Amino acid sequence: MALNVQRLGALIRKETIQLLRDRRYVGLTLTLSFIQLILYASAATQTVYHLPMVVLDQSRDARSRALVQALFNSQYFDVALEVQSPAEVQQAIEQGRAKMGLEIPPRFATQLDQHTAEVLVLLDGSDSAAVRSGYSAVGLVLQNFSAQLVAKTLQRSSVKPGALPITASAQVLYNPDLIDVWFIVPGIIGMILQTLTIEQAAISMVREREQGTLEQVLATPVRQIELTLAKLTPLMLLSLVVFWIAVGVGVFWFGVPFRGSLLLYLGLSVVYVVGCLGLGLFIATRATTQLEAQSLSLVFLLFGMLLSGFFYPRDSMPLIPQLIGDLVPLTYFVRISRSVFLKGVGLQFFWTDALTLVIYTVVVILVASKRFKMRLD
């Protein structure tokens, strides 16, 4: 059958006009493409700069201070705090205030003169980017610092030194064998729950509006908050079933150790799920079609994947992507999940993330229920 060019041209013109009439869809598509480009360029890096570091300097001499300054000047590390004991170093890492610990021994200066100095480096094994990037960076900085000390020694003396005077003894906490699945599973649980809850909550409300069944509900004396909670409950129960399955598969199939409190983890997961569902309902108050609801949900899923710290380290991101990531509940749940799973710490070590997640959930539920119009027009 011959191709009718005139008819084809008319159909193309008709489809083009129809597409351009939906200005919200065109604008959303162009905006999403722009956002993806900016976010991938800004966030998609595994090299961590300004890694927070806790320092235990037991030598307190000019050369130990010079070593700490060299690490700071490299821009790979920021001195988050200085402590007085090894226990405080590990506590700072457990609390998430530091990703790396540096312990300088008391006889550091004497050992340097004997070309046998050794420092201890502790790395947060719950964060794969911190371990890999931090270990590589500290090795590079110590090598350069040692080379400078050797050069100064050669200038002062004709005696040729042997090996580089400083070596680092590295200890990876919580995941000493650097098993990749241990890094992934605690974060992927939050990612799965976010994908399920936000999109389904948004689409279910819009679908009911499109099908006309929402009119029957609005004819009853139902309140906004009641309708919101009614929408949340079934999806929350389904999400909790998915949660238990995901945890069981992670622990028993992939062998990821669960070191924390299961009851605490469940409670915070419920808060997280409700917050994500509320976010989905908020999206439904802005969307007019299922396609638009799905596209808006994709924005938050994209933010969660790129800016929450699940795939890419937040410490290396510019300020604006970090602030955008703060608007996504997955950002807080990823840190909570990894802390409970791998570190086995209690609420006192991540209470700021837990409190922020609670406040976020309450606010988003209230805003979503207030913005929901109790009429169809």
C-alpha cells in the first residue's frame, strides 16, 4: 500500500498541535531533562572532598600539627573535631559527625626521627564512598608529606634515608571486608519504599478523580484529614509487607548483618513510609492527570536516587544539590538505615535524622490534607 504523504503530514500536524496544547506536559518534560542534566553533572561523582575527620593528636608537636594541616590543605578532609581519647574517635564516627578518624601516637616525633612513624586511620565502613575515597586520599597525602620530610632530611644531612618515614595502619569499621552488598541493601530498602509509596499514593488519588468515584466520597460529610488518612492506611500496610520482605531478603539471602534494634528500625520505617505517602498525596493535589502525577513523582524519585547519599556521597555535592536533597525523606532514612543495620547504634546516635523525619512527616501530611480540595472543580 502506497504511503499517502498528504495524509501523513496532516496527522503529524494534528499530533504536534495536540502535544503543544498540553503546555504543562511540555514544560514538565523540558524541566525534567534540564534537572537531570544539572543533577547528574553535580552529584554523580564518587570522589569525596571535605570528608569530615576527627583527630586524636597525642603527640601535639609541630610535625603532628603539620600532618593534620596537610590533610586539611588537600581539601579531601575537614577537621570536624579534635578529641582526647580513642573511644571518642569511634564515638564520633558512630554518631555520624565524622567519616574518618586519625590517631597520631604520643611518640610521633621520636618515631619520625627513626623513620618508623605509624598513624592509625579509622574509616566509616557503612559509607562505601567514604571508605574508598578516604583511604586513597589519606594514602596520597601521607606519601606526599613523607616525601617532603625526606627532602628536608637530605638538605640537612648527607645521610640517605631509607623508606618513607610515615605509614598508615587503616581499619575499616562495620564492614571490614568492604562487601558491596552490605553498603547497598540498607539504602535500597528505603529506595524501594519510596518508589512504591510516592508514586502509588499520587496516582491512586488522581485515578479516582479521573474515574469519577471521588465524587461519591465527597458527597459524604468526610473531613479532609479523614480522607487523607483513609488513603494512607492501605498503602502503608502494603508498604510494611514490602519492608519485611526486603529486610528478610537482605539478611537471610544476601547475608547482610543486622546489628541494631529491629523494633526501632520498624518504628522509624513506619514514620518514613507515612512521610513518603503524604508526599505522594501532596503531588496528587497538584496533578490533574495520572501522567502528570507520574511525572511529578519521578522528580522526587530522581532527587532521592541522586541527592540522598544512596548512590553518590553528599559530602562532595555543591550546596544547592545538598539543600534540594534535604527536601527528600530518603536522605534521612538512608543514614538511619545504615546506622541501624551496620553500626548497630541506638537512637541517641542519629536522633537529629529521626526528629527531622518525624517533623517532615507531620508537616507533609498536614499540608497535603489542607491543599486537598473538597470539591471536583
